[in-house]
Amino acid sequence: MLAPSVLVVEDEPAQREVLAYNLAAEGFRVQQADNGEEALLIVAEGAPDLIVLDWMLPSVSGIEVCRRLKSRADTKNVPIIMLSARSEETDLVRGLETGADDYIVKPYSVAELMARVRTQLRRSRPSSMGETLEYADITLDPETHRVHRGGNVLKLGPTEFRLLTTFMEKPGRVWSREQLLDRVWGRDIYVDTRTVDVHVGRLRKALCAHGGEDPVRTVRGAGYALG
């Protein structure tokens, strides 16, 4: 599975580089932006798994970036950790009410920030943190790469495993073919959208190998969902 992607939005170069370095050292894929407008453009091209966002930014403030992203259906569930030199309780409340999932006052401990990043990702992308996923009678263990359904071991190829992981992290969510290509194959690899249909078909076959209903739902004109 592709490592979680983190967008660091910070206008102070030294702090941005320190954050990017430590996140990369933790194994995350890192993107950087030094202003709010650039951050919004990056997110429009493909939402990251988490955003570390400074409050005070040129062009568009961090609080405004947070407000815009949390008001959009496709980005409202992306965790945002707000960084700010503002330590007053009213500022904390404003940041959280705008939609930030966490708020850290500068100066901060990098170790603490990394711990909070992992906590947020454990909620939004549990498999990336080694958490076992369960849906109905299906269990997926990301560390051993084993999948069981109704007590039976299922044989999945690497791509089908990544597809199932994506579906099980967000049951009920409808994923477009383009979104699945970005999450499962990566945006740097060109794969035709019809390839998604082929691998979803293989996943369905594997899931029903020992009987049971097909849990993958086709949403005409939109994509696929689990349940």
C-alpha cells in the first residue's frame, strides 16, 4: 500500500524543511507549499491523507484554507493539524470550530507533532498504522497481508489487496476510478481507468471464492463502494 501522503503548508522555509525531513524519515510521502493559494492548488490535484497547516500564511490564511477544505465534500474528511503562534484559548476554539482536527501552539516539539500525525492517520487511514480492518465477515491484516472471510483465507494479488484495503478503510464511500488509480497505483504511474474495472472484477471473484454475496457495489457513473 502506498505510504500516507502529508502536505506541509508553512511559509517559514526552515520550519517547513524540518517538518518535511522528519515526516519523510517516518516513511510518509511529503508535499510542500509555502502559501495558502499553492496549498489549495495542490489539494485540488489530489487530496493528501493529512495536512499540517500553519495559521499565518501569505495570500490565503491557514484558517481560510481550513474553512474551504472542510466545506467541500471531497476534502472534508482530510485531517488538518493547525500550527499557530496564537496561544489564546479563543484562537484555539476558533481553529477547532473552523474544522481543524488538532491544534498545536508554536514553538512545538517535533516528536509530539509526529505522534499527533500518527494519531490522526490511525483514525483516517488505520491500515497505514498497522491496524486490522473489519467489515461484515471480512478481516484484513495489513501487517501480515492476510484476508479472511467467514473463517476462510482469501487469496488476493497485491493490487486486489490494496483495493480492498482502500474500500475497507471507508465502507460506504463511493470511489471514482480516478481516485482509486491515485490511491492504489499512485499518481506518478499511468494506468488506464479500465484497468480498475479488471482488478475490481478479480477482487470480487476472490471475495466470493467460498460463497457469500458480493460486497462491492458498482455505482453507475460514479465508481465503486464497499457495501
